[in-house]
Amino acid sequence: MLTNMETNTNYLGSIKEALETEANEILKLKDRLDSGVNDIINMILYCDKKIIFTGMGKSGLIGRKIAATFASTGTPSFFLHPAEALHGDLGKITKDDIVMAISNSGETEEIMKILPSIRRIGAKIIGIVGSKTSTLANRSDFIIDIGDIEEACPLGLAPTSTTTVTLALGDALAVALLKARDFKPENFALFHPGGSLGRRLLLTVNHIAKRKKVNPTTDAHADVKDVLFKMTESGLGAVTVVDEKGQVCGILTDGDIRRELSKGNQVLDKKITDIYTKNPIVIHTNHLATEALRIMEDHNFDVLPVVQKDNKPIALIHIQDLTKLGL
């Protein structure tokens, strides 16, 4: 039990050393991999079913994360706990699946026990191992050998560098797969509909317009006084100006009116003809809400007209409509 704090202990140095060790081991793996991974990527790409990850202990935790990354980037995957697999969950595996078994030693008892059943089921086995001569390596159809890795743990016991390298490898495989699939942001959004990420990637201006249902408009010859009432009623401090065809030709904000008042002009008795901004920036309904926000921020706008293909306005959105959604 610690009773005194030693002020001269260099914890920062220890942390930096561990980070450097793990980073170096990742870079070593880059040079260790060969063209055999191309066969693995192709096999996964042409797999019509699922990629099933399995591993025990820390390797299992890494397997869960890799499976989650695969699934979220277009490769159907899940994690199978080897101990649960021994008690019935092997039924989740089919002959058309691929099992990726993670074991640094390649001798993990629980993994060894499920390999014969996986073989009988007919699924392909990819071993992620630290030894080419291990049992798992010998019983796998393909292997990825991460090699003899120096652990960041000074005792060489706690899985540190090995788990980090395996995790980085899983990310690298997922990236290669998403590139091969030409995986796009809209595909990513499909698997992440919840939270701010889903909103940023899926929410269109049309969704905001339908939710807002506020579309204050006026013609170019309206009285300033009448337009002020519309601004107040909408709560947006602006109106979209339309021409005789009902198409957008301008926008008028309360700021425009205030600037005229500061000049001493009797603006309330005038028409808006010489006050409103001609040919304003607009946004179409099919654009992403994040694009609308970018336009507003880039141009220091508070409001933005939303138009259909015929340039007729269907809404006037406020920047707060977007920021409140966490965009």
C-alpha cells in the first residue's frame, strides 16, 4: 500500500514509452504483411453470409470491436464468444460463413475446442495469430501472422501491444473492405440513423421545411409596414420576396429595415422595392441540412429560403432550426 507520493516519479516518461512501443509494433506489422491479405479481402468480399469473430479474454474484446466496425462499414459481422459457442451458439454458424479466430498464442483452449465443429459445419477459418506454427495457424484456411510482438507491459505479461496491433489490423481490414465496396457516406448513414451522426448524414432540408411549416412571403411592391407584421407573425425576422410567378426574387430581413431607419429615412411609409436583397442565396429541398447550416455560417445568415425545383419557396428556415438538432 502506498503511503507517500514520490514527486520525482516520471509517470509521463513511462506513458510515452508505452505509446512508442505500441506505435512501433503497429508499424512493424505494416512491413510484415504480404500479398496473402489480398486473398483474405477477396474471400470476405465474395462471402454472401456473415463474418464471425471469436476470441477469448482481451482478444475477445478486440474481436467485438472489429466485428462492430465491419458491420458499420458494410460487412455483415457479429462476435461469437467461444465459451458460449461450446454450449449451443455454434448453431449460429453456417457453411457459407467465415470465422475469424483471434488468439495471439494460437493455442487458446476454448478456440481449440470449437475448431473441429466449425470444420464439420463447413465455414472457412481465418486465424489471426502471433505464431505461424501454432495449432490455430495450422488448422486455419488462411492466417494473418502479427508476429512476435513486444508488449508495452514491462513484465511482458499483460496484453498491451498485441491487442493494440490486432485492433489496428482490424481497422485496416475494414478500411480496405469499405474502399473495395465503394462505401459512401450515405451508406454509412444508413447503418447509423440515430444520434447526431445520423442527422448530419441523413437529414435533408426538406425534413426541416416540413417540420417547420413556416413560409412567410411577400411581393416586391408590398408596404414595409405590412411586411413587418408578417415578420412578427412568423417569428423569423424575415420574409421571402417573390415575383409574379411566385418564384424567389429576393429576401427582406428586419436588419434591412433597421439599417434604413438608422439613416433617418421614413421607411415605414415606403414600399420594400428598394430595400430587399435581390437574387438571394437559396437552398433546394433535396440538399442535406448540414449544407444549409454551412451556407448560413459562411455568409453569416440567420435565415435561408427553401425552394423546389421551380424556384418557388416552400419554407424559410432559421439557423436555430438546425443548431437545435445538434448539427
